[in-house]
Amino acid sequence: MDINLTLIGQTIAMIVFVWFCMKFIWPPILTAIEERQKQIEDGLAAADRGEEKLVKAQAEAAEIIEEARRQATTILNQANSRANEIVAEGKASGAKERERQLAAASAEIEQEANRAREELRGQVSAVALAGAEKILNREIDAKAHQDILGKLAQEL
């Protein structure tokens, strides 16, 4: 009888233990498992949303990069055209400055030539006076004969 009573006692103890576990231990464990499953599901859903956002962000980044490249190309083209304009303006202003300097140099050369002619006329007049004085053996008054000297200078 001892074996049967022991077996019955162990069975009753096991039933009480299982009932106690089912009543007090099993519900919190199931609740924890369900919460964990919900967290995992939420995490997977968040990962899916994050992956979708990543794909969208990559597409937007590619779009932004392409737009930046287009803008950079536009800016470079504008800079090149502006540089060409500046070079053309520089050439034009250089040509104008060259023409101005040539005109100024031509005017200065003309003035120097006129000055040299006048000086030469004066010297020729003096030589002519000296020659005429020697020829005539008398002194010629330069003021009295200014018109004769003027005509002579114009002929030279």
C-alpha cells in the first residue's frame, strides 16, 4: 500500500502543482510571450517601414544629386560664357585702348613734325637772312621784312 498511496500523493501533488502553475504562473508567462511577439511584430513592421523610408530617401538623394549636377553644369556653362564675355570685352577694350593710343601717338608725331618744321623754317630763315646779309653786305631788318620771310618759310 505504500507504493499506491505514494503514487496517489505524488499524483495529487502533481495535479495541485499543475493547477497552481496554470492559475498563477502560466498567465504571466503567456502575457510576456504575447508582449514579446507583439514587440517582434512591431519591430518587423518598423523595419519594413524603415526599409521603405530608406528606399524613398535613396530615391530622393539620387534626385537631389542629379539636380545638383544639373545646377553645377548650368553654373559651369554660365561661368564659361561669362569668362568668354569678359575675354571678348577685354579684347574690345584693348583694341579701343590701342586705337586711342595710336591716335594719341599719331597726334603727338604730327605735333612733333610741325614743331620740327617750324624750327627748321626758323633756322632756314636765319640762314637765308645771313646769306642775304652777306650778299647785300648790309643788315636786313627781320621785323620790316617779316612778310618776305613768311612767304619764304611757306615755300620751304
